[in-house]
Amino acid sequence: MGGDGGGRRETCLNFPLYRLIFQYCNNDNNVVVVVGETGSGKTTQLTQYLSEDGYSNYGMIGCTQPRRVAAMSVAKRVSEEMNVNLGEEVGYAIRFEDCTSEQTVIKYMTDGILLRESLREADLDHYSAVIMDEAHERSLNTDVLFGLLREVARRADLKLIVTSATMDADKFAAFFGNVPVFYIPGRTFPVDIFFSKTPTEDYVEGAVKQALQIHLSTIPGDMLIFMPGQEDIEVSCDQIVERLEELENAPQLAVLPIYSQLPSDLQAKIFQKAPDGVRKCIVATNIAETSLTVDGIMFVVDAGYCKLKVFNPRMGMDALQIYPISQANANQRAGRAGRTGPGQCFRLYTQSAYKNEMLTTTVPEIQRTNLANVVLLLKSLGVQDLLQFHFMDPPPEDNMLNSMYQLWILGALDNTGSLTPTGRMMVEFPLDPALSKMLIVSCDMSCSSDVLIIVSMLSVPAIFYRPKGREEESDQMREKFSVPESDHLTYLNVYLQWKNNNYSTIWCNEHFIHAKAMRKVREVRSQLKDIMVQQRMNIVSCGTDWDVIRKCICAAYFHQAAKLKVRKQFETVVQENSNMPVISVIFPQAFRPKLLQNNKNLNYSVEQKFILVVAPESKIAKFENAFYNNPRNVFYCQM
């Protein structure tokens, strides 16, 4: 089952959570730290116990999750346990999707949602209790919430529970003022660890071989394979299936992927019981380390890598890169094999690499990523001296100053570092600051309706898909939508044609376009439009004059200009070389523009994806003086 813990009746009998709540409610501590091993029921049960204890009588019980998939699946699980409809007494909220109602008393949400709610309600008066789940993952939003809730927790009627699956609770307890720490045992069994004798050169190949060896053995039990990202997961799944088909009389194996952008109906399959005699093989990202619990796992294959977002201050951009996991990650992964019985974990790295090369814990996201959104948010909350804000682990000063510089060149901050009217408007949008800027500028350029569509298209998972065996056909269909000057305009073209065909699902399927993603685009557009109306922003279309849209894009992304050196290799205007694995409408063109603007969309990519637009001199010149030290050094494209 999904979530963290077993069935409700079983949980009540085996887990000493009632005693915890009793102690918690009968002392005067507004904050408590809970260390719950995997399977202790902390995610699904704590909210219900607080509700039964009366906290839902005078406010909502909120529970934050670092991942959208976890927020959705756990809310569904709890609604089933409480025998209520999802979205009524129990609901969830993620970016651009709110499945709650006026009856909601237990609300699961991503940490980013609670952070944005603090903008409207600094003291979170609607909540009687807040549970910050999976705090050990130290996501960017979680760390900022720590600093904010440290002050909010002084509210006498607000209870704050910080939960962690690892034993680093003392740090959390000290941060909140030496608050009590409770330890909840989970149902864990011994796990045998097997290290690779030599370094594995190809972790996908190594994982596939190990999976087949496990499957062809006579030992029963499902297996879980950890991979860094979506592309590796899909390749691994395909190879396992292909190699099994080559074997005669091979036992049946249900190969199931799980990653954040997988459609929810396919995600649900990992929790469903396999038919008798069929072993499940789940291939997952690190989302399956702690956020989701799948019963029946007896074998874990650990590739030893994960994808992390890391900020490059020189380029002013985040880069999604593959890094070795930490020892804490490795231990969490191994523990998944010991949930329902003794298990085995096969690590595709050596014991020496584990001891000597892996960090003890992962570097917190706040110390390695772009902080522009965080700076904008804190400024809007009235935090003037960001370097004095209560961070559990302060970010590098260079990152903080670089993010402030980015916001300054976008016009969100003035010369004194204070929020400008443009900045206050940008805060209202749940978007990257540059995308917010693009929407705001589009009103002045009379193309806000068109840019609204483009921003919405950039805010959802991949639009196009390439089914196996029909790659060439799908590529040809995709080319029909191409606007040679810009990927952004190609997206706009797709949406407008979909609209002209009455938002047809059949039309999407015929053109190899994800119908569900397009419906999500429509929802996102509606929500962003509501914000624009609230901000009294004019929503008008530029018609067929799409050059003005490219000008608008340049107004927001001129600081990410790059010149093309050779095919798919660029040099940014700050002399940083970049090898971009790009799928772009620009490259098939007969000419090669020298200057491009790129809008990197990392959240929804199989590979590192860059959305490009050709930028002529006339569209860059207006914006260059605020950014480039020497405007004459900029490379232009005459069009």
C-alpha cells in the first residue's frame, strides 16, 4: 500500500503512537520532533490521531510532503482508511491542483504550497497543527519553512510536529529550541547487504543483470530497483522485458516504473497486488526511498546514483546532474527490503566507495540551488536582511547574492535590495521569477494572452510523446507544429490548434500529444489567468504578430543568452561553455542563428531540456544595458 504504514486496525494494535500523542498533548511543548523508522505509520496515522484528539475542531491539520506524488498518494490512502471521499474531509494540494473543500480537516500538501500560504497568512491561522513530514530530505522549501515556522510556533494554539526517517533528530530539536524528541519503532527485518566486487561501469546494465538473476532464482518476493531518473528507468524496464522474452519458459515478471511525471493511473499499479505466481519488479527514482512504501519488497537493487539540482553561479542557472547518493540514502534504500520479512540489498558499488567516497548525508538543497524564488518570497514577507534569516544550514553567500542580482536585473528588486512594485506582482505567481516577469512584460507588449499559454505549456510535463516503434512517425507529426524561430511559439501553435479542434482528446492521440498534459495546461492557464485578473492585468492577444512574443521572451531571459559555436554547443555571454542535449525546432533550420535565448525547464524533462528562441539584435538591445558590462561584446543574429 502507499504511504508510510500498514492498515489502520493493524497500525493501532502495533504502533505506540497513541502514547506519543498523549505525552505530546499533555506537555506544554508546541514543537516536537518524531523519528519514525520506515513503516512506523507516521505519515498516515499522525494526522488521524490528531484529528481524533480534537485538533480538527478548531483548525485544519496540515501535513507537508517534499514530493507531489507522495502528497497525492498518502491523501488517497488516508481518505480510504477514514472511509471518506478524497477532497472532502481529507484532501491534498499541489502546485496548480487543489483537491480540498470547505469540509477538509486533514490536508496533505507539498511544502511549497504551505510556503505560499504563509504569504497570505503569516501566522497560518487556519491550521491547528502542522506536520512537516520527511524533514530529513531537506528540500529547499522545507528549509525555508523551518525558519518561518520557528517564529510561527510561538502561537500558543498551534502544534508543530517535525518528522524524520533518519536519526539526525537532534539537529532539528536544537534548531527549534531543544524540543522533545520521540522515537517510534517500525516493523523492520534484517537485510543482507551485497556490495559489488568491482566498480560498475554501466549501472543500467548492471541493474538489469542483477534483476534477471534475482528473478530466475527460486526465492519469492518482489524487487525494487533504484535509478537516477526517468530516462534510466524507461531504458531499464525495456531491457528487462526484452531479455526475458529471449528466455524460454521464464517465469512471469510485472515490470513497473515509478517517477514523478508518470500518470497517476500508472503510478497506482505499483501498489496493486500482482497475480499469483507473478513477481513485481518496481523501477523507481529516490521517491521510493521514504516517501512511498510498497509492501512485499524482498530485494533491492541500488544503482548508487540520484539526480540533484545544482546551481552554477557563473551561468546563473540550475543544472540537473547525476551524483552518487549519500550513505544515509543508501541505508534508506536497503531498509526497503526489510519491511515485510528478511530481505537482500544488492549495491552496484563497492564497499570502499560506500565508506570513502559517499557523503554521510546529502547536501541540503538550499546550499546547492538557485535561491531567486526564496529571496523573492522572503523579501515579500518583510525579511530585509536575508543573511540574518534563521536557516538551519545557511546557503553560500555567493548563491544568495547572485540570486538577488538576478532579481535586480529582472526589476524585482531596487538598488537598495527592496522589493519593487514589479517584484510584488511577481510574488503572486507560483512560477519561476523569469516566467513571472515574462507574464508581466507581456501586458505592456499587448501579447499577454499568448504568453499566458506559453507559460502554462512550460509548467506541465512533456507535451509530445514518442511511442516505441513509432518514433519516426511521431517526429514527423511533431514537425507539423514547428515554428522555426522558437520552441515557445511551437508550443503556442500546438495549443491554438488543439483549441481550434475543440480541445479534442482524439486529435491529441492522432498527433502524439499527451491529452492529459494538455488538459493540465488548460487548468494551469485558468489559474494563472485568475491571478492576472486579480492583479488587474490586461489579457490581450497580439494576433499573428508573433515577433512581439519573442521580444517579450527576451525581456525575461536576456541574461541567459548564448551564442551557437557548433551544432548543439553554446557559449553563454558570460563565457561559460554548455553542451546542450537539445530537442529543438531551431536545429533543423538551414541557417544557424548566432544568438539564442534559453529557458531551461528542468522539472519535467527526460533529459536536460532547453527551450530555445532565436533572438535578433533589435530584441536584445533594449535589455542588455542592465546586464552586460560591455554591450559591444554581445553576439547578435541579423534576421
